[in-house]
Amino acid sequence: MHAHILNCFEITNASALRMDYRLVAADGPFDPELGDGDLADRNLQQLVKRIQFQEKIPVAIERSGPQPLLAIPADHTLTRLEYELTPDVATLAPRDDVGQLHLGDRNNTSDRIALSFLSWYLRSPLFRDNRLWSSGALTYFNKRPLNYHRDDRDIDVYRGFGFRLARVDGRLCVWVRLAHRYVEARWLLDSYDPQSVNQQLRMRHVLYHFGHQWFPVQLMGITGRTIGEHTFVPEGGAGSISIFDYTLREARGKKMPAWIESLDANTAAVLYRYPGNEKRRLGAAALCKLLVPTEDPRVRGVHELSILDPAQRFRETRGVVEAYLQRAAFGETPICLRPAPLQVEPKMFAIPAQEFGQGKLLRVGRDLAKGEVPLKDFAKKRMDLLLDPEGGFAVNTPLDAQCVIVPARQERKVAEDFQQRLEKTVCSLIKRAYSFTRVVYDDNSARTLKQQVDAITAALSTAGIESGRGVLMLPARAQPDLHNLLKRKLGDRFQLQCVTAQKVRQFYEVRGQNGTAIYSVSGQLASRYVSYLRNTAMGLLLVNRQWPWVLPDGTHYDMYIAIDVLYNTAAFTFFSQGGRQCFVRTVRSEQSEKLRRRQVRMVVYENLRNELKGGVAAPRSLVVARDGRAYRSEWLGFRDAIEQLKGDGLLPADVVYGMVEVHKSTAEGIRLVEEPQGGALRNPRIGSWAVLNDKEGIVCTTGFPFRFRGTADPLLVRVSAGELKLPYVLEDAFRKSLLCWPKPDGFIRLGIDHKLCDDNLRALASEADDDEAQFGEDETGEAAERHAAGWNA
């Protein structure tokens, strides 16, 4: 037997954690209609932080009426009743009545306040721990980098942890996740001069070393004065003081750190601000180190330090609980955490049947006589069935005009051989004749982004090709945004799968014969070239809306509409009939993340109406699946569309519909691993799942039989509206992830509906320089309200 383990730790004495609390009325700039709609919330959060800092107590927000209320411990008397929230003033009025918090009672109406208080009490010892620095209220890092023993390092890797409270399967638990941050090893002024800081690093984040207190700040720039010259008045101070004198006075500690002891009064002063806070502050540039994002090329060499297998990850997690989370008290009562992570009943969804061309079925099981395939072999079998003369693509419809677009500078023999090989590969998948029209574009003088875009579009126009699908071979010196900008420019009328001239050319070797250059595929690279061609063919057929395999038994809910938004572009994938019916629509959004009610209604209504009038069977159940956070306006827009279609007679009156959120990552850093009897922790089998509460569950779309470094990262699915069955939406999420069409012999974390949204948005909503593409200007010389569960009204 084996068990499933979650990275959360039960609080064993929850029933003993009790406290009286008092509500405080807060009057101030908290009207929800204020400013951009989020200003009131920001003001309220700022007020809470200031009260916590002033009073050294937990403070929770209670939103039970038009006026916000704050909850504080009942035995505490506030020392201050007014706070300036420029340009307004917030006034506090404590009430007389007292309530009780009881963390052992999950049905207590004040449970949210209790959890907020508990979180504060768990954090309090961490703020005083000189071993740690914090990058937020709930994330803490060890001050000793993992790679400190490397004298030649450029990047320091800091390992830390974060935690969140939640009730898991009825038990009060602390989720513990591991986190990593990357920081330049050298001090800021050892790597950059003041001019470079102002030109290159303005608004970047740095780790400020204020003595033994380290914290991230956002760099506003060098002031042009030294810390000995620059003076300011500290908060609550009676007079001005220089940055240098203030730093020596406040940051020395019991034992002065070397960077404070060696601080020079003639070093440059900087302006900075705390992330999310507009107030500007002064500091010393010499006390800064640049924080580095994960995508920085310098991180590649050290990123492996953050990749942990299940046994390592959970060993580190248990160490965090033992070292840092067993020292807190809820008022006067110690908070006791179970030292071992939570064990839950193992649950696994079955691998569903998958149907390929000509009715070929792939079934996973142990009965080889019935044609079942062992789990360890099923991914490899998918590609076999695609190539099988009696298999192929499940959705294999007539194709639009097909072309291959190649640069003039690519050797003709290479381009011709690539085309012929790719045509044969496509034929082997769709089991019918296939050929390209070749279009050659002039890349000889096309260097800028505009020139490259113009060269390709001009070649298509000259060839008389106005629409279709095809393969674009990017030129040797392609600008980084060329592919994305072409997709945006050509829109739906022409969709492309891209390859690069350099990549194709590397598979060929050239030799001379009678004064003629002979090109042939390198023997050492022949098998890799076959794989490359298959992957290219798969991508090409996907842009043609040819789907390799489908789910013959479908999903529990008949239709899913996946939604994702990126940079003011929204993608909707309409998925039904186990994937036989699947298409994507993209629209511009008026807002960067949240979609308006009328826009969701319009997109859903028009596309569903067209499908239903076109003969697609009416679904009896529909689910809108939001990538990440869902918004009430989106649910209302979806509901409006369904009700309108019911009124039109296109959907049955008793159609079931609802909304879910699908989260690729969570603040809890949720992990599920498997513990075999007597063995080390390992990644679970794909399809492993667990219910966390009435509205949330997780499902593993990665894990055995796939091999990869690190620990499987499950999806979190939350039912946010409608009367949907949580196990059904979890299993549907798993089933859709098995339609990993871009990777027949691999896996994808997301369901194919969200994967298609993501792929479209990456191209259409990229931050490409449209002005550079249109005008050829390049001055730098480079082309370079969480959704609340239960919305039913």
C-alpha cells in the first residue's frame, strides 16, 4: 500500500486556540466607488499595516456592511485613533461588544478573523529572526545563499519558505512552500556606475541591506548627492539628519555588520520606494544588491539548485516547520504543529480511452490480450498510432491552401529537401496526399523588424496568396518579435507554424562533387531530424485545426469554454465532444486582466449561437473555466449568454452551467507526492487527486510514468459558481490534459483548452514593438477580488 502526502501540517491544538475580539469602525477614504475602484481597498490595507506596526497586534478586515470594520484583540486599547492617508484622514471608533474566536470550530462565523489573527501570530517570531529576510508578508529567505561556498559566483541563490493557513479536509493546517530568489553577488556600485544605474536600473528591484534588516525595494535612481550631504527628516523625528548618520545610528545592531562598518559618507545616495507604495525614501546605493528574475540568462547555471525531487523537497519543508513555525503562540497559548506532513487517502482517476484516426483506440491497462497498453508505454504508443497506416489523425478535415515560406538566403537544395521531407511527414500523419506551394521572400537586405515583416508579406502578396496555413522559415537574423508580429498582422486569414533557417541548416552537411555542392542530412543527426520534422508537422496540422486524438467518452460536462487574458487580449477556447469540436477565438479586451460583462456575453453568445445553428448538438451542461482568478463580471456575462440562448430555444431549459478557476500556481505552493510502503517519497501517478474542501481540489497532470527533474506540480481547481460536482471538474481537467496534441509522446500541465488559449496569447498579446514593425524606428539599436465561491445570483 502507498499513501498520498500533502505539503501541509496540521495544527494539533486548534481547539485550544481561543481569543476575544472587538470590532472597530473605520471612517475614511474607503468608498468602493473611489478612484479606480481599487483605491478604497489599497487605503484600507495601508491602514491595517499602519495599525499593526503602531500597536503590535493582529488586525483583520470585516466586510459585513457598507462601512468597513476592523477586528482587534478585545483586551487591547488602541493608542491612536487617527491615521493620515494622504490627503485624507482615517478615524477609528472601537465598539463595546466583544466576540469570541475559536479556531477549533470551523463553522464559527468569525473564522476568517481567527485565521487572520493566527497568521499574524505565526509571522511575529519570523520578523524578529535575524537569520531571515523577507520579500513579503508571508515569504522569508535564509540570509546564507545556497552557493555561498563558490567564490566565483555571479548570482547568489537564496532558499526560503512561505506559508498559508487553510482548512484541509476539515483540519486546520499550515501549507508550507519552498521559494527561491536570485540576487547579484556583487554590491550595486561594484558593478554599475551612477549613470548606468539611472539609465538601466531605474524601477528595478534591489535587496537593501539596512544593517541586519534586509528587504526588497524599488530603485528610483541616484540622487546626485552623497549620503553624507543628503539630509531628511525621519518619520516621527524632530529634525533633519544625513542618510549616513541615520544609517550608522539605526542599522548598527549589537554587532555592526561589515557593510555598515565600512560605509563611506561620500558614497552615492539613492531614492527608492517599497513595492506597492508610492512614498519615496532615501538610502545608500552602496547597501543595494540587484534582484535578478528567473529568466535572466545568468540564472541558468544556478537554477538547478531550486529543483528538488519529492524526498528533498519534503525533507526541507519539514525542516522549515521544525526550525521556524513551532515557536509562535496565539495570545498566550503555544501553537502546536504536527511535525509530519498531512497524509490523505490515495485517489487516482483512470486513464480514459483515446481515439485516433479510423477509429483506432488506445486503452491503458494490464490485459495485453485485449490490446491494452501498460501505463509506462502509453505516451509512446500515441505516436505509433498516429503513424500507423490504420490510424492517423482523429479529426482529419479538408485543408485550406498550404504554403512553405522560405528566405532567399537559405540554400535552395536545403529548402527543397526540407519541403519534400516535411510533405512526406504530413502525409504519413493524415494518410492522404499533401503538398506545399513554395514562396520565397527576399531577406538579403531585410535587417530591421519592419523590413523583415514587409519582405514576407510582400512575397505572399506577389504569389497571390491571401489566406491559408503554412510553415514559415524565419531568416538567419530574424528579429525576436518577427513571428509574433506576423501572427498579429496576418490574423486569422493566414496562420503559421515557424521554424528557423539556422535550425534546419544544422541538420545538413555539404561536400563537393565535380565542382558542385552536394547537400545531405548528417548521419549523426538523422534521427533527430525525423523528430524535428514530426514536431513541425504536428504544429502545422494543429494550426490547420486537425486534432490528433480525442476522448471518445467525452467529459462529464458536455462543453467547456476556457478563458485567459494577457496584455489586453482575451482568448476563448470552445471545447466539446471530447475534443472533436474545438476552436479558439481571440478578442481585444478593454482591461488588462478582468473582462467586462457585456464582452463575455457577446463572445460566448455569438460563437455558441453559430455552432448550434450550424448543427452542433446542444450541450446539456456547460462550464466556463477561467485561467487563474475569475471575476464576477465574467460569470455574469457567461450567465447572460446562456440565459439568452435558452430564450432563443438553442439550449435546453434545464441546462446545467457553472464556473471554475484553474490555477497553475498557488500561494500555498501545493504539492502532492506518493509514499510507497517502506520507500522514499516519489512523484505520484498522473491522475492522482485530492479534495481540499467543498469548493477546491487538486489533480496531478504530471507524474509517473513521465520522468522529469523535480516534484510534480498539481493544478488547483476551484468551483466558483453553479452547482457543479468537484470530482467531475477535477477529472475533466485531467482528461483534457491527456490531449497533449503538441507533444504526442509527452505531457502538458494544462488541459488542451487552456493550452490553446496560452499558445495564441503568447503570439497575439506579446509585448512586441508595433511601432518598430510599422515605422522601422529603433532608437536603442535593438529590435528587440479573488472570485468568491457560490456566485449563483
